Amino acid sequence: MTQELLEQAQATPYALRADDHADELTVTSAAPHLAWKPAASCTSTSFEVEARVVGDGLVRRSRIEGLHAPWPWAPLRSRDRVQWRVRGLTPQTFWSEWAAFEVGLRDSDWTASWISPNEDGQDRTAPRPAYLLSGSFVPEGDVRSARLYSTALGVYTVTINTERVGAIELAPGSTSYDRTLYAQAADPTRTIVPGRNTIDVELSDGWYRGRVGAFRTPAEWGTATAFRGELHLDLVDGRTQVVRTDASWTSTLTTIRRASLMDGQSTDLTAPRHHLTRAAVTHVDAPPITWSPAPPVRVVQSRPAITTTRPKPGVWVLDFGQNASGWVKLTDLGPAGTRTTIDFGEHLASDGDLTTAHLDSERPGQPPKQFVQRDEVVSDGTTAVFEPRHTIHGFRYARVTRSSAAFDPASATMQVVHTDLNRTGSFASSNTDLNRLHQIADWSFRSNAVDVPTDCPTRERLAWTGDYQVFAPTATRLYDVLGFTRKWLQSVRDDQLEDGRIANFSPDGRRIKHHLDDQFAMMTGSSGWGDAIVAVPWELYQSYGDVRVLAENWDAATRWISWVTDKAATTRHHTREQASPEPEPFEQYLWDGTFHWGEWTEPQQVGKDGTRINPITDNPMAWFMADKGETGTAYFHRSVSTMACIAEVLGKLEDARRYADLADRILAAWRQAYLRPDGTTVTDTQAAYVRALSFGLIPDGLRSTAADRLVALIREAGNHLGTGFLSTGDLLPVLTEHGRSDVAHALLFQRTEPSWMTMIDRGATTIWEDWHGVDENGDAHASLNHYSKGAVIRYLHTHVLGLRQAPGSVGWRRILIAPTFVPEVSHASGHHDGPQGRIDVAWTSNAGVFTLETSIPPLTTAQVILPDGTEHAVGPGTHHFATAPSALAR
């Protein structure tokens, strides 16, 4: 590149995008959100955006402040194709390259009918098949380009002339179908031929009508699946031909005889073709059709088996080396009539065979619900490939059973399937254990990011609010999750109960908001779970600087806080009522009278007989009724304090003052109820101190005492952590920020249970739900792919690498680089690709010298604090520092 071209590149904005995502086509709403990254030489936040709609001859220009903005002109029309570019408004700046997007069909412009399969005679309670809906058309002229717009109540795939259209999997995705329905767009131009063309749609229950959760409860979104599609053919002569779903389409059974997202797919390629009937044109009670802000679900990787064993005749166990979400693709199905069964799981028993017993679910007084993930295929003797796109599994191992024919393990590949997120952060170090911990936590999140953030890809596969509230600050360090999370938050809002409570998980196929007499409704509205409606939008705003996510969730958040405030004022824990019939005035700010999940999955104690004591299963009523007000009130304070900050950002100053005053009252109440004069808490657990210190509940003069007590509890536990679901992610930062990095690192590198390194030493490839996920005997317990405890890897970014936002910064405009000395690490490197561009940090401690190199993007400032305490303020560019490590041990 010549010097002139290099200078131009450094003065040109880049990474233009519309509406947070892109598939094969970038398809947006009528008023998309535009974003870009500034040129390397940029010194101003003033930009000019130019846009041209193909065919209208107008040039639109607008001045923008910042690096993103809503569409600044009148809303676009359906199918408009737009080219746009941006430049900085400073001398010697250049226009970016042109970017392009097009607008999908607006809801009012859909003209196609909803059609449903003919299910006459089918048992609608049994495992259901997939159906084939078919239509045909003849182009009325030469086709210049084509667009297929489609959506469904169920999961669908489309082919035109037997060739698959698009690359999205599990469309239209997981959503709260009573309020929000997303469409997809694809370019099938190359599949269209002169003469008659055939469109085939495979349609199955999916999330809409399938079974959900650990007990496979039928989803209640609707009773009949349906499909709606329009194929727009833009002809060379300027006309547009539209092919729609209508009464001419036909319906029949496919060779997919069982299609369950959770349980698996059965395909019989020898099954006789059923006769065609007319598809039903139905009146569908569906919400307006819109376009998802999230990246699509795709096959992102193919992995061959790394080992194959034969535990018994006719059985092969394939180890793909990684616990992940997806399915197995088979290219060799054997001679005609050969039946191949594939069972999926994440653990092997002592005999080397697959076991899933640890994923069975139990309810008191009911037999266990056996966990099964099973695909089956019967060969027709052709070269057909089996790829079950109407299901998805969580697995590392696949057990293939084939009794009547040989099996070649090389014919099977794991197709890794999840939301195609763009990576924005990395971490690497000299310590292989830390690198491995980062890898397994990263994999755990990815395999739980299948359109929504689920708890596990196996047993429940539900998008629990608490799980993502815990992990969101880590997710933003690893991937661009803005669109992915905004999509999920839409479901959280959709599922909110009328009284303001936030559902435990969303999308909520059980629709608890309509079943308030259900026992599970009594367990809805927990601290740490419902608080996600406040904490997650705030995390997105801080990470991406996008105010709209605060505005989108403001009403839902205020309703949630109103419910919590009311329950704090009107309910008391029964032990308080017994101790004093008349409440103290401060008790109206204690949130202790409703159900809380609490810390959840703290390490279990071991009884004298060597068995683990599980308070939830051993005495569920005592656990249910226990006073968890310390946790509830702590989250009450954090959420109300955050609401005051959100209100200020949104310009709601009166609300900001009101919430700030309420937060002060809650803080005073928490201290009066749960804090002793000596700085210890009445709960006196590791989790209580981590939460109190992280949430700013301890007065400054007592923080060191509280931190000392936390350390003492860790020492009493033999240098083991005692935290669970909610506070584990904050444990190491709290210790380090209170001068006890030595204790933090002792926990980080602890090799005996409970610890992260136990997971690594026992072969984990993803994070376990329980600290003893695989015990000392090699037996598995609960899910082996639950990402919440993987929040620890944020510490590797923020403290080991030392890269984090400065206090009060938004959108990575001001950063702090302050590595924490770790004796076990001699060098670390990593990056974060923020709104202004890429930040790189690399440091080495070697032979008495500490060196650090960092690259700072434009419009960004950084404070660098070296281990010897020296500080340097720097701006954009690459910077080098070196110092003798005289204070490394501090």
C-alpha cells in the first residue's frame, strides 16, 4: 500500500452496520439504527452520513454526533435497497466505503395467507412429525433478482427446486409468540429456473408447539403450526411478480416422522409418500411481523470425532472432544433399510458407554423424568445425507447404534450450531490452566447462545433471567451481544406479568403470566432474576454506549421496581413477624417477604456418611421458607440505584431524584437489618460479603473489616470458595480490589473441589452447573454445561490482563489498564474491540523487568498503572512502557 493510500485508510471510517446484525442479506426495519467505527486519525465525534435509496434519485445527508444514530430521515418503504456511507467532519477525512442494506416487508405490506398442514387423523399429543407445504410458480419473464420473505409458527426450512434457501437454522427462532414474531429474508435468485419451479417448506413444532423445560411441558403458544411466505421476483423488464402462500398450496407428511427440538428427530427415508391434500388457509392469531436485531443461528463449525470406542457389538461411541450445541451429520447411512440410532450426552459411564442419568429430572412424589436426546434415520440406500435440522442437542459424545450394517465413524461430524456472534475480546497468557479455563467458559456461553441465552443446552434449555444477569458483563467482553441481548430483552418484556413481576425465564412457553394459580407462579419475582430487566440493559449501555436499550426497557423496569417496592413495604418474613408483630419503620425497605432463589448452587456440605447435603432436595420446605432478605434487599438497592442512573441518562431528572432517595432508604435499612457494628453481616457467608462489598453496601470505614472476614471464611474453608450462582463472578475482583489478590489467586488456582481447576483436572470442556459436576469417582451430577460460574473469566480480562473501563466511562471512551501481578503468569495478552475500535494490551514480566505495550483507538483515553505504582495518561496510538518490578508483589 502506498503512503497516500495508507493515509487515506487511516482517515476513513469503517465497520458500517445497520440494525446490529447481518445474514446473507442485511435486512432491517423501516428505520434502522446505523453504526460505524471512526477512522484511526479521527479527533471529533461529528460525522456526516449520506444515503441513497436505489431507484429514487435522492441523496440524503445528515450531520450526526456520535458513532451511531437512528435512521435520521423518513421511514423507508418495504423492500427499499439502500446504500450509505459516512465521513468525519474534520479536515483531511474521507468517505467510507459504501455499505448496503435493504428493508424487509413491513407488517402492513404482507399479502400472503397463513397456511397450516392438514393434520386430520394425527394424534396431536404424541411426538409429532414434520409436514411438507408445497407451492409452485412459473416466472413471467427473465428474473433479475429474487427475495423470499418468510416466517412461521414452528420451525421451518425452505427449498426451491430441492436447493436449500438461506443459511439460518431453527428459523424463525425462540420468541414470545403471543407478542413478537420475526421474519427472515433470503436471496434465492440462483435457484430459480425458466418454467415450473417448486417451493417446499418443512414445518415442525419447534419452540411454538413443542415441549419445553426439564419436564417437557408442552408449550402453550398455540395449537396449530403455520407458515407464511412471499417470493418477490424482480423481472428484467421492470415488473415484480409475487408468489404467495395461499389456498393452492398442498400439504403432506415428510419423511421426518418425529420432530422435537428437545428430544430429537426421526427420519424414515423409506417411508411411502402420503397423498397430497390442500393446505389449510387459516386465521392465525399472530402478532405483527418484525425483523430480529440479533445475528442468526447457523452451523458455525464442523468437528470430526477425535476418538471412537466400541463398548459392545453394534455400538460406537464417538467423542468429539468438546461439549457443544448442535447435531451430528451422517453421510453414510448404510444399505436400504438400515436403522441408525444416535443418542447424545455429555458424559461417559465407567464402562465407557454414554450416560445421561445425571440429567434426569425429579419432582417430589413423581417418578423421575428420564432425559433423552435421540435421533434416528432409516436409509433408503441412496447417497442421502442425514442432517436433522428440526432438533438441537447439547453433547460431547454420540452413541451410534446400528445392528444390521457396518458403520464408518468418519462419516459422522458434529455440526456446532448457535447464534453467529462476532467475537470482540480475547485473552491468552503463559499459564495453560488459565487459557483452558477461558476456553471452557467461552464454549459454555457459545453453546448456550442458541438464539436466546439458555441455562444449559440439555436438560432445561430455558433462558433464565438470573443466568444471563450474572454472565452479561462477561458476555460483552467476549462477543458483540448487543443485538442478541436486545432480542432476548424483548421476550423478557413480552412475558412480564401484569403486576410487574419478571418471569423466571423468557421466552416463557409455560406462559406463567396466564397461570397465576400455578405453584411456579409463586416462585416468580425473585431477586437476582427479575433484576435482570435493570442490570442487563445497564450493562449494554455501559459497554456499547447505546441509549436506546435503556429507553426500550424503561417501562418494564419501572413496573418491576414498583412491584418490588410494594412487596418490601407490605410483606415481612415470617421470622420477623414472630419476633415482633409491629414492624420497625425501616422494614418497609427490606425485601424479605416473597420468594427468592437466593445464592443458588453454593458448594454442598458433605455429611458424616460422605454423602453431599443438598438443602433444596433434603428439606425443600425449609429451603423455600428460609429468610433470604439479605440477598433480596441487596439487589433491591442495586436495582434502584441503577434506575436512578438510567433516569439521569434518559433525562428523567425527577425520577432520578426519587430513585436516588429510595436507594438511600434501602441502603440504611439493609445496614440496620443485616450489618453488625463491627462490619460483619448477620448472614456471615462468603456470598454475603462479596455481594455487600461489590454492591457498595458496607460503609467505607468498615469495608476492610468485611473484607478481612471474607478472607477468614475462605481460610476456614481450606482456601476454597463458598459462593454460588449470584456472587461467584464478583468474588475475585472484590478480593483484589481490597488488597487481597493473594487470596484471589489462591482460589483461582485451587485444584481441589470446589474450584474451577477441579473442572479442568477432571476433563471439563464447558463450565459445570454444580461445583462437583464430576465427582472424585467420575460420576456426573446436574448439567455439565452451565455458563454462570464461567463469569470468573471476566477477571482474567479486567485484572490479570488489566483492561477495563474507567469508572464512570460509557462505551469504552475512557479505559484503565492496570495488570494485577500473578506469580503464576509471566505474560498475558488480549484485546477488546469496542465502539471506537480495537484496544490491545500485552505485558511481560521477565528477568526483573516488566514491559507493557498497548494500542489505543481514536476518541479514547487511557490511564496506565504499572505494577510499581507509576501512572501514565495516554491517548490514541501505540505505547510502550518498561519498569523494574520492584512492587510486583503488592
